[in-house]
Amino acid sequence: MPQNKSRQNSTRKQILLVEDNYFMRDTIARMLEMEHFEVFLAENGYDALEILKKVRPDLILSDINMPAMDGITLFKKVRGNPALAGLPFIFLTANDAPADIQLGRELGVEDYLTKPVDIKDLLAIINARLLRVADLQIAHIGQAYLETVTILANSIEARDPYTFGHVERVTKYARWMGEVLNWSPKRMRGLEFGARLHDIGKIVVPDNVLNKPGPLSHEEWNLMRQHPAGGVKIIREIKLLRDTIPYVLCHHEKWDGSGYPSKLSGEEIPIEGRLLAIVDVFDALSTARPYHTAHPIDEVAFFLKRAAGTHFDPRLTGVFLEAILPRYVAELALVKE
């Protein structure tokens, strides 16, 4: 018979099985144990609520018609508890219980299994629900990281009042490029984080150098050139941010090998760094800085075209000039109206 164990003693997925029929409860529990689930057993809704005071399972599998407290009532109580409301809930029902199924659907129940239970159907539904929960958790984690990254990036940017809005604009242009290149959602998530964090290493640059209105001295340029490697030191131990490293480290590399920090050339430079180099310079030229006014867009376009093959990846520069620049100009026109 399956034994109730604490989560500390097991890394298996945990299922709370609520079923008043001993034979059915024991049969389903054994099938689940054979598939390496850890199973907690309850005979009715009251027993289930007592177990839920001590254990938070990954999923609840419950009969509908039970004495003492039925499955519908249990479902309402679980959904009414904020700490438990997100638990996947699957109902077991007899073939002749359409009214129960209709009531459950009105309450928001998605999945049902009819008795007798087929093990393949049972596992398919359980795994599908657990996968949806995992995807949702990843999305929430990603959103939390994005919000944290944005706060961090904005705090770095706040040290340099002349680049206000730079992070948001660079992120937008980079996102446009990723869309045109048909990058996957995972790659786009890395692009979003990387664009926002590309200058995080400037935290190591002294304010008097970062905000200097005139030309930098040789020593000051050496300090400034440390910011890509400094940024990588900050993020490299954060697993979810590892995809951002090429953006942070390589956005000042140049196609002809004259960039920094590693003097990479051509396709030695990761495409993430090559892409960000274009949008980063575009924003720097098209907005006012302490050392220059905003350049007209036709001059910026001429500079990018001329620098393709020396500073910039020629193919990506073509993509930017053909697809992104017209979109920028159209958006700018809308803002001016």
C-alpha cells in the first residue's frame, strides 16, 4: 500500500488521491506508484483537507460522489484557499453522471476520467496537467526575472542622465530585429534580457568617467572598455541569464576585429553581439548625447551603410536598414502627429 511521505524525503511528483471505494483507491494508487508518483490517500473531502494542511501535492485526483464531503465541495474549498487555488484538479466520475460533469465544468474543472480508469488515459491527463503547470511556472519566473532585470537596468541607466530611455529603445529595436529574423520564443526571451542588461557592466565605471562631457583620456577609455567583461562577471552565475552573456560581452566587438574586449572578427562574434552592436549604435547616433546632438535619420542610415563590413555585420545591417529603419521612421511620424 502506498505510504504518505514528506516532500523532503522524495523528489517524485506528489498526487493526492481522494476516493471512498477501497478497491478503486488501492488500484489507482498502485498504478501511480508504479509510474514513480508519490501518492497520498484520502477517503473523502474531509480527509483530503486534513492532508492538505500538511502537504501541498502537485495534483489532486478526486472522486465526485463520496460520503461526508463530496468532490464538488472539496473542489470549491480548494479553489477558495489562495494557497491551494493553483493546484491541478482532476475528477473521477461514473459514466452515468452527466449532471456532475456539467456542474464541475461550470465551476471551472477541466479534466474528467470515467470509471473504470484506463491507466494510459490517467497518465496522459495527469502528465498534461503537470506540464501545463510547469509551463505556467516558467512563464511566471521569466516575468519575475524580466521585472528584476528591468529595475536593475534602469538603476544603472540612472547614473547617466544623458542616456535616459536608452535601454528601452535598444530593447525595442533588438526585439524588432529578432522578429524579422524569426527567432524562437526562447531566443527572443534571451534577446529581451540581453538587450536590457547589455550595459550592466557600467556599474564598474566611475561616475566621473561615465558622465564626462568631453573626450575620454587613454586611461578613462581603458576603464570604459572593462564594462562588457565586468557585466559578465555579474550575471554569469545566474542560470536564467546565461543566454544574455553574448549580448553583454560582445556588443562592442566589430566585424573587422577592431572592437573590444576580445577583438573578435566576422562570424567569430556571436550573432547576439552583432545584432546588438547595430541597434546600440543606431540609438546612440539618433539621440542627443553630451558629446553630440541627435543626428538626422538619413545621416544615421548613411553611417550604418558605410560601416557595414567594417564595424557591423553586413547582412544584419541590411536587415536593419530594409526592415527596422522604415518601422522606426513610421513610428516617429505617428508620435509627431
